[in-house]
Amino acid sequence: MAIARAFLRKADMYILDEPSSFLDPVAERDLLALFLELMEDSIGIFITHRISSARLAQKIVVMDNGEIVEQGTHKELMLLGGLYAEMYTIQANTFSEENLVEAGGRVPG
């Protein structure tokens, strides 16, 4: 509800801190679509640990122990092969393994 109220007010900047942490994937997708639409005329900062959400940003800032360690687009950070790429790969592999298990396959290893 707080997110909806925030979007009703016109602001120059919106900051959302882990807004999708308690949402199902469909609600998260809808929230992100709305957020991106509203940010066309505003600045939006979206704090998340879900790489699938972060990859939609125009600019991603990766922090480790309170320090900025990488920044760029999803593509740039994947090419860099640093912390972001590692986290993305881990999360992507986790979903791939879950899908394989749900389909009746076995996860190697």
C-alpha cells in the first residue's frame, strides 16, 4: 500500500528498497513495469538482490561491504565478469536447476 501511495504523488525521485521481496513473480513483474513507466520523467533508485529485476535498470550499481565495486548496464557488467556476473550466473543456474527438478530431471553434481 505504501508503494501505491508513493506513486500517486508526483516526485522528482523515487527510492524503492527491496519492494518486491514479498511479492510473487507476477506481482513483481507488474510492479517493475509500473516503476519503469513512472521513471520516464523522474529519477528512480531500485534497491534489490534479485538480479532478474536489476537487469532492467539503465544503470546498475553493485555494492560489496558498503563500497561501490562495479557499475554499468547488465550487458557491460556481464562482459566485465566480476561480482555482478557471478551473482547473475548463480541465480540463473538456481532457476535452471529448479526447473529441471520440477520437470523430473536430475541436477548434476
